[in-house]
Amino acid sequence: MAPRCALDDLPDAGVLTHDGLAPRGDGRVLVLACGALAREILALIRLNAWGHMDLACLPAILHNHPDRIPDAVQGAVEKHRSDYDRIFVAYADCGTGGALARLCDTLGVEMIAAPHCYAFFEGTDAFVARAEDEFTAFYLTDFLTRQFDAFVIKPLGLDRHPELRDAYFGHYTKLVYQAQTDDPALTAKAKAAAATLGLAFERRFTGYGDLARALATQG
């Protein structure tokens, strides 16, 4: 039976397992992830039948305050370490300026080697190769497309002050939708987001990219 997930943020980093209880030993791995990756990680667990792997999520909104990510990760690792043989941190640097990597080294846990999720979804090497030509691109993933109002419009106050749009996005030229799935409804939503921001639209199917490869190493 695959792990269950409500796909909401889990502020207490509750573990999603087969039976709702945190198992002990037996080669089990806890994936400690950003809530923005919950749907993708659960899909990969099901697809690959990784029955040894459980998931705990921290709130995706931490990305609006990246300085808080290391402390949140440390607290979750310390909370769950005794219940698992390994913990894998499904975060990239995510704006922490190297602080998360230093913490993971101190704690003795692995994390994804990438600057952020846009890079590892596309494949970090491919993303870096494009970077010089795309410094005016604004990126959305499946998660951010679904949560565009909650994570972009409302935090920036554009629902109350739409006239601020050009102050925030005037230097961007296009919105790149990095699609993890082939979902016409999500593509339409991403295209509408680009129109809202006054940007050209590009859809780029990435699938799960380096996220899948990183989790596969925890088999």
C-alpha cells in the first residue's frame, strides 16, 4: 500500500507511512522534503515501489523565508533520526546561501545537490547551461502553478495592488512553466499566470528530472 498524503503543508513534519506509524530499522529511509515536492515524491515512491521509503514534509511557504529552512530541517532530522536508518533531505540550497548544505554535513545526512528545484527538475547541468540566456525568466513548477495565487499573487500584494505588477516583474521577459506532468488544465493555468504577469509563455516538459535520480540513490 502506497503512503498517504493530503498534499497540504505539514507544519509538524508528520511522517506519511504505510500504516501511519513511524517504523524502526529494517533499512527504512525517511525523505524529509519541502511540501512543494510532496505530490512528486509520492508519485515516484508509487511508480518505483519504494516500499522502504517514507515521507515527511515541511511547509512549502518556508521558501518565502529561506533563512528559516535550516532550523526547520534540523528540528525534523532530530525528531525522526532514531526511527530510520537514513534520512535524505529533499531540498536543494533553496536560497539558504550554503547554510543548509553545511547543516546537512554536520548532521551527517544527504541532500539534493542543486541550487533550487527549478534546476533539479530540469536537470541541473541543463539548467546551468541555459542560465546565462534565461536570467529574465520567471519559473513555475506544477506545484507553483496550482498555488500561483497563494505563493505569488497574495504574498506580493498583487491581489490588492495590481498596479505593482510592473515594479515586481518589469525586468522579466517570459514565464517558463516546467511541467512535471502532461496536464492540459495546469498548462492553461500556467499560461493564464503568464498573462497576469504580462510575460511571454513557454512550456517545458521536465518530468521529475534529477529528483527521481536523487531518490533512486536511496534504494
